[in-house]
Amino acid sequence: MPENEPWEYTLYIPNDPRAVTISRRTLRLILTMHGLLRVADTAELLATELVSNAVRHTKGPAGLRVRWSAGVLRIGAWDTDPAPPEPPAPLEQVVGLEEGRGLALVRACADLWGWQPLSREGNRGKYVWCDLAAA
């Protein structure tokens, strides 16, 4: 498949800490198969932070969505908590902490990030995403 062809994958995950590793390894496989190894390390870091937030801070299932379009990789995690994510602190303030640095890393490493509320079949939640330009 040519690199400029758009594609998208969604991985539905249970609320289980093991889902973070499964998501990270699945993402690496997707990027390898699509010839995007040059962004794999950063993409794995971003996906790990997004998915671990979804699993750690909510009670329901979650998901990882990976989309490639027009030279941009969008990585996102959805969860069942409709509350907005905490605004990220500056990276230099959280660099040595064990917790609270996830979105600071996302903001520092991604080209763009954001979130949006979700509503589906009466269920509410949110989708937190980030973009990585492959150039």
C-alpha cells in the first residue's frame, strides 16, 4: 500500500493495565507494516501515555485509534469518562515525577494535541488525540 494512501485502525481494549503494552506493540506492528518505522518510537511513547491515562483514570473499556492521512499520523485514545483531561503542566515541572507527566509529554512530543467529548448509544466519554507529522 502506498505511503500516501489513508488508513485507520481501532483497537478496543479492556480496563486492564496489560492493555497498555498490547496497544504499544500493536501500534509498532501497524507502523512497521505501513513503512512508518521512523516515527514508531515517538508514536509508541504518545500512545502509551494516552492509553495509560484512559485505563488508569476510568472504569470502563477504552480504545486506541491510529489514523494516517496526508502525511500525518493521528493517535488517539477514547474512554468512558466524559470529564476533560487535566491541562498538562510544563514538561520541566513534571520531568522527575512518577505521575502527572503524560499529557505534558504528549504536548512536548506531538505537533498538535486535543480532546473532544464523545456520545454514543447513550454512553458518554472522551477522545484524546495527538498528531505527528511524518516528515
